[in-house]
Amino acid sequence: MALLDKEHLRANLDEVIWNIEEARISVSEHHIVQLVAVGKYTQIENIATLYELGQRAFGENQIQQLKERMHILEALPLQWHMIGTLQKNKINNLIDLRPTLMQSLDSIALAQELNKKLEAKNATMNCLLQINAAKEESKSGVLSEEALDIYQEIKENCQNITLKGVMTIGAHSEDTKLIQESFEATHKIYEKLEKEGATICSMGMSGDYQLAIKCGSNLVRVGSALFK
């Protein structure tokens, strides 16, 4: 976890933004994409520097790290996203942190538990339904064919959760075609959910964010490409 100087980080950020722009414009000049910088492998000083360079949204995979970083950087007006698997025993911790967006709502059981605890604290949370579009056992998320029904069920029965859209992790493969198929499957679901008010289709990480944008992603989660 190296400490990176400002010019080095500026060059990385410029490169990522340039790549996002290129991919975005190939879809449509009206297609807007949000960049969430994922800090899990980097030092907190690098996050503060990225803020100085204009980056506002940051994501963390673990509650503990999210908590520490939110606390240390609380003077900065940052948007914090929870993007890792949420264990049920950490739900109350996450509610107290009040993230901008919880991207990894990966099952109906987790939604029910989260909703129960939100109700008890008289709180609400913006969430994305995580879809395991590549059907990989190592990944969390609901299967593509169940996603629409589960989304509806959460919307109807979990009043304290505000669903904002969907999230997926691209297929873990060297085969671009497989990765593309997992993004396209998720985007198809997202298009159907737009009439339900969905506005976020979160797909793409450092290795595949340009491809994800070309498949319709409007939020990318980039870590190593920013902090290399």
C-alpha cells in the first residue's frame, strides 16, 4: 500500500477519466457514468489526495475499513459506498455509518434482515440488488432469472430499503465474450427495472470498466487502476 504523490495520482485519475469518456461517448454523448474509487488496497492519504483532485465517491469492501476512513475523513464531503459482502452481524454498524449507497444487497434474506434493523432504528438505506450474472459459485448475488422477482419482492416488502438499481461483477475470465455476456445480461434486467424507477447500473472494475460502459453501465468501481 504505497503512498502516491499528487501528480502520480492525477495522471492515474486522468487516464481513467479519459477511458470512461471514450467508452461513454461510444454509447451516447448523453450517457453519464459515475466513477467510484475503491480504496481497499490503498492508504487513506491517497483518498484525501484524490478528493483534492476532484474525486468525490469512494467505495470500501469491509465495514471496519469503511468506518475508520469515514471517521478520519469526516471533514470532507465524500460519498461513501459499501461494495463488499455484508455479513448479517455487521448490519447495525453499516446502518450507523449511513453510506450514500449499499451496492451489495445479494439475497432476499439479507434484505429482510437489513430492513428489520433499519425499521428498528427508524432509518432508510439506498441499495443496489447484486446479480450473479455469470452464475459463478465464488460470487454473491441473485441469479439473473430471479432478479426481477426478487427486486419486486424487496420493493414491496422492505419499506426501509430504497432500491436504486442493480450491481454485478463481470465474469471471472480471460474470455472477453463471457465478461460481455454477464454485463449484457445485467443491463437487460436494469432496462426492465428502469420503469420501476431504477437509475443505477453498477458494472465494471479496473480490468473491464470500459467494456462495462459499452454494455450500458453508468457506475464503475475502480481501484487498482487509480492506485497503481
